[in-house]
Amino acid sequence: MRNLFRDFLNLFFPDLCVVCNQRLSEGEEYICTDCLLSIPKTNYHLQPDNRLEQFFAGRIPFRHIAAFAYFVKGGSIQNIIHELKYKHNPGIGRFIGELCGENIVDSDFISGLDLLAPVPLHPKRQKQRGYNQSLEICKGISRVTGIPIDSETVVRKVNNKSQTRNSRFDRWKNVEDIFALTNERSFQGKHILLVDDVITTGSTLESCAKEILKCEGCKISIYAVGTAG
Ligand SMILES: [Zn+2]
């Protein structure tokens, strides 16, 4: 009965591919098979000293850096990220996260990783959006790789007065610091994969990684769904 109702609805409001807007076939989710196959993957996870690693070299100490696919203007990754960030569609984040997970699961890139950490949003922004898109991506990666997620230890600093008075935040007096740690111990001695949606200038990731690296014995790798280069 429920399927009948769904089929009926689908007749008038069909699910469309977020990339090409064509009607999805049965079994397809969010993205049609043609668009899935034409995602421009970087395969950076198989290439030490890839362009992203060169880009971050000297800015932060890291183990590995990779991105799933190239972010091209008007391309599939731009459409997917737009849907994820501005169309209230967290499900597509988990979906693309699973694709990322399948892409890297058997590679050296993920060997030795202890935790996935999404780049946190400012609480105000997260409230507006209803979710952190990077956490949704992490959920997909975690489902495939089995690597647990820690989305609590690193936070984006709170700016409003009532919360900056909170003693937890008193240690971070430098206003230029964007991120803070709530509990250094949970990252101590761990290899963290810091996950973001798209790498552009890298300055947010750099700042977040620097904060995480304050934890003793901690190692950082970075992964994003999209990269400009
Ligand atoms: Zn399509």
C-alpha cells in the first residue's frame, strides 16, 4: 500500500538527479548512474605528494591529504555540495560520504586512522542549516570504513558574550583563533582524519588542523569531497 502511494506521488513529483535534473530510475538515489560514472575523481588518495599535499606543505605537518573529486564550476560536485549546503538535504551528504568511503576503503590512505573529525560549524550557522554538512559526509565514510566519528572535541569558537564568559573558553584568548578544543585527551596520540566539504584556500582547514595538533602525539590527515585543483 505504501509503495503504491509512493509510486503515485512519484508520478507527479518524480525524484530528479541533483546533477542533470533527469528523472531517477528505480534503485537510483540522488544522482543518476550516468552522472555518478562521470564524477571527475582525483584519485589523490593513491598519490603521495599530490597537488593538495604540495598545497599544504609547510603550512601544517600532516600525514596524508586527498579529495574525492575535482570541484568544477557547473560540474557535478558543485551541484552536490550546493544541494547539501543550501537545500536542506543532509541525506545527500551521507550518500556522497559513502561514495568517498568506497573510494578510499581499501587504500593505504585510511590505514592507521583512529577517528574522523568533521570541520565544525559555528553554532549559529549550524542552527540555521539544521546540521553540519561535514558531519553528514563523515557518517557516510564511517558507515563504509568503520572508522568512528568524533564531532565533539574540536568546536568553532563562540562569539556572543554569554558564551565567551564560559570558563571552558577562557583558555583561548587569541581572537584570531577560530577553533577550540573541548577536551584535548580524546585526540591525544590519535591519527585524526579531518573532513571538510570542499578545499578552496585551505585556511579554515589549516586553522582547524593547528588547533587539533595541540593535542600531544596527535597526527592529522585531511580529506574533502571536492577540491579546486
Ligand atoms: Zn544525472
